[in-house]
Amino acid sequence: MSDEEEDYMSDAFLSKIPDVKPGVSMVRRLKEEIKKETQIKETNIKNRQKTYKEQEKESREAALQNSICNENTLGFAILQKMGYKAGQGLGKAGAGRVDPIPLNIKTDRGGIGMEEVKKRKAEEELQHYRQKTRAKQHNETKSLEDFRSRVKTEREERKIEGDLRKSQRACEQLDSQKGITVPREDWYWPKIETNDEEDDVEEKEEEEKEEEEEEEDEEEIVELSSFDKLPILTSYLRGIHFYCIWCGTTYNDEDDLCSNCPGDTEADHD
């Protein structure tokens, strides 16, 4: 064997082989190496030299922990010359502060009064949010009330129109029984449905009639609503035929109607 070739059974060759315990997995060995590196880093951090800011902070905190009655401080010596005694409050009567005023270290870049501005701004935003919320709730409540009022109005209008049609049918029947062939007003009786040709002729005649009436009388004609027509027609039925649509009864005469009918409106019959 030459000198350049290493003996694989020698100690020098065996020392180059890493120490691997039998049966230890690769993951476990990696975890152990990471743990060792972490411990080394933590030790280096503890042993490193502190910065100037860190030393200044520790000194300030240590000084603030000391009492004002520490005789080794220059401030206490000056106070003693002015008549101050240990444990006594400041002032002539000794009613002032006993401990030093605490320091409030400013760490941000905001100017003086910035905290008050932020606080006031936050209060204004909160107040604006509350006003906005109240306005939204008010609008929602108003919308709900408007919806309920509209539904109620539509329901009442449908009820009035139904009562008016009922009164018109009763009026036509009672007038016919008395031999009346033409209603007192056109709308006293139900509207007669006709075919398209008859409707066109009637519409043309009505238009010509309206034009003639407008020429004779220029006064504006106001169309009555169902709400206005119903009390007029019910009053006609009660006065001429002694009939009440709410009772559904034709009375013998006016005395019988006044004695047995609760009233001339639907509310009187509830």
C-alpha cells in the first residue's frame, strides 16, 4: 500500500465519517441541528453589546424608580437647601406632590395637540354615524308608514267603489219598480255595456253634446269621485225609496226608516 492511499481502517479515516447513531431518522437529526442553532443565536443575542438607546432607556427607568428623597441626587440637595424635608410634599404648606412627575415619552411624529385632534375627529365621526343611522331609521319608518297608509287608502277606495256599484244596482231596480225609466243622474244606475260600434256612436254623440254644452255654458264641470257619489246616492235611496244599503232593507216609510235604521253611514252599522 502506498503512502498516498489512506487506510480505511485507520483512525484518521474513521474521524472523517460523521457521527450517526444507528436507528436515528434523518428528520430527528435535522430537528436537533435546528435546535442547537437556535440556542446559539439566543446566546449571542444575550451576550451582544446593548445600543445607546437601550442603555438610555434602562438608565431613565432606573432613575424614575428612585425616590425623590435620595440624598445622593443633586435635586434633593437643592431642595434641602430650600427647607425641604424627606417625605414632605412640595409647597409652603407641604400639600404638593411627593413623587416626581412621571414622564410620557412621545414615540410618534405627531405635533403637540395631535391626540386632541384625533379624539375630536373620532367623536365627530361617531356623531355623524349616529345621525346617519337615525336618519336612515326615520326614513325606513316613514316609508313603512306611507306604505301602510297607501294600502289602507287603496282598500278604502275599493270598498267605496264596491258600495257604489251595489247602490247603483239597487237604485236601478227600485226606480224600475216605480216606473222610472230614466235615472235622475247618469251615474245613479250602473253603466250599460255595449258593443264597439254602439260605443263609438255614443261617444260621438256625447262629444257633440259636450261641445254644445261648453258653448252654452263655459263653466267648468267637475267630475265627482266615487267618494262623493256614494253619500249622494245613498241619500237618494233613503229619501225616495226608504232603502238602506247597509241594512239591505226597504222600510215602509220615513218613520220606519228613522226608527229601525242605525244611521246613514256604514260606521253607524258597525
